[in-house]
Amino acid sequence: MKQYIISGIQQVGIGVANVHEGFKWYSNNFGMDIPIFEEAAEANQMLPYTGGKAQKRHAILAINMKGGGGFEIWQYTSRTPQAPAFQPQLGDLGLYCAKIKTDNIQSTHNFLKTQGVKILGEISSNPLSLKHFFVEDPFGNLFEIIEDTVWYARGLKHTGGPSGMIIGVSDLEKSIKFYSEVLGYDKVLFKEENSFNDLAVLPGGSSSMKRAILTHAKPRVGPFAELFGNSYIELIEVKNYTPKKIFENRFWGDLGFIHLCFDIKNMAALKTKCEAAGHPFTVDGGAGFEMGEAAGHFTYVEDPDGALIEFVETKKIPIMKKFGWYLDLKKRKPEKPLPRWMLKALRFNRRKV
């Protein structure tokens, strides 16, 4: 295989103060109740982003079988995770707001309201005429709940998993080039400079801004592509405000969205592409990395403003842990989707909280 494959958004990394409280909240409210792995260990590969020192951490990767990506819920245990020194607002540089897909916007709004979730404003429509609203979790992270029609399974939860990210950038065209050429978001669904009523409920959301919404022109392929589904990158460049870096003077793993992770095949080809695009790997975990019950090869690059993008070439995942059934992905054709019966067996790992 000469080209690399991006199967979709594998997970959004979220730094929290308590990993078990985070898992419980995301399980109860977003249906992220199937842990793929859980591990307490030392993160010794991320030294460029952890002050040059290996740090201890506890992480849980959880998914929602209805569809979408997962959450890597991540907590420092060797230091106190730091919040930003300021209130991030729309257009600040980095990963600002994760998109969470739903097939019934009103039902999800009602459910989250009864759960006592902090809801910012009411349901409105984005420039693509998709209904959405925003919520804030107890840890200060923002989520856009947005309509979607592509699902892996139906009738399971009020929402699926993450389907994209709102990202603050300093140069819209430069960022469009990166996300299009490297990550395959080659279809511009919307691009305009204006102020937008549907964003006004967010901190800084009334600003004049350049706004672009991107997706991939062709369906993703690969073992998990059907589970991950479609995804979207929304880029915001503010015009009357000098943006700050959301992770300025903080470590990867501190509070907030720490990375956006893509499931890939052919890391060598991806490395060549990233270097040619001027975004070389800043971290390379090596092909034999293991994390809990899972194994694979992970790397990181920075987008044009330093937001961390992770790539994972998955080698092994647990399908049914209690029976010792682990799937070796090295033996499968990279573009071929996993059988639905096999992926759906992950439901037997569901954890009640």
C-alpha cells in the first residue's frame, strides 16, 4: 500500500482532574460507556509537551456503539492538571469545542436538560441548516450537539460520539490547506466572513469572523470507518480580537481538549506526506507501543497554530476482554471494514456507572 488511509476521527483527548468522574459523566450523558482500554502508567513518549519529563497518568478510551469517535479521558497523577489562565473564547487558537452527533436534536436537548447539564442557549441552525445547540460539561469543556444522518446503530443512546471539532486558527486559508491536504477534509461546505447568530451563545461568539466548515468528499475506508462515520472540521478566524493559544504555557494532558486523534493505515506514507507539507512528526511512539489491552503505533503533528493532531495505526484491540478475545489488525486488509458482528461484540465490554 503506497498511500495512507484515514478511517476517521478515532477519539478526542480530554484532560480532566478525575478520570473516573469524567468517564461517569460522559457515559451517562453522551453514552460513552464502552471502555476499549484503561491504564495507569507513565507517559514517557510525550516529553516535548510535558516539560521534558515523563509524567504519570491514568487514561480511559471509551466509545459509543451508536457511532462516531471515542473519548480518551486523561488525568495526570504525578502533578495537578492546570486550567488555562484565561477564559478561552471562540477564535482562540486550538481545539475549542467538540462536535457530538445526534439523530434527534429535540430529544437530546430534553434529555440533557433533565440531566442538569449546562445548556448554552436554545436549539438553532448552523449555516448548513443543521440544527444544533451547545453544552458545557462540569469540567469547563464545550460541546456542540448537532444533527447527523449517518449512524452505525440506532436506538441505543441519545447521542453518538464525536464527529468533529471547532478549531480556532490565525489564518483560515493556511489551515484549510493543512486539513484538506494532510487530513483529507477536501470539501468546503461553507466559507464566509461575518458575525453568526448561531454562535452568539459562546464566549466571544458575537465577534466578526471568518468561518469555514470542511468535510471529506469521499466516504472514509478502513476497519473502523463505518463506526466513526462522517466528520467535520470547523475553522474560526476572528477579526476584531487578538486570539490566545488555549494551551499557552501548559502541558499536553492539562485540562481541556488535548488532541484530535485520527485512525490511520500506513504510518510511513503519512510521515512522508506530513514532512512534505511542512508538518513533520513531533512525537513518534514507535510501532510496538502498548496501552492497556490495546496496541499500535502513534505519532503527533501540529496544525499551523500548534493544535495537536494524533495519528494511531491500531494493531490490536480487545473485542471481548472477559473471554480473552483480541483482534490482530495486522493480518487484515487495511481498507476493508471489520464485520459488524465483530465490532458489535464490543458491547459486552459495556461498563455501568
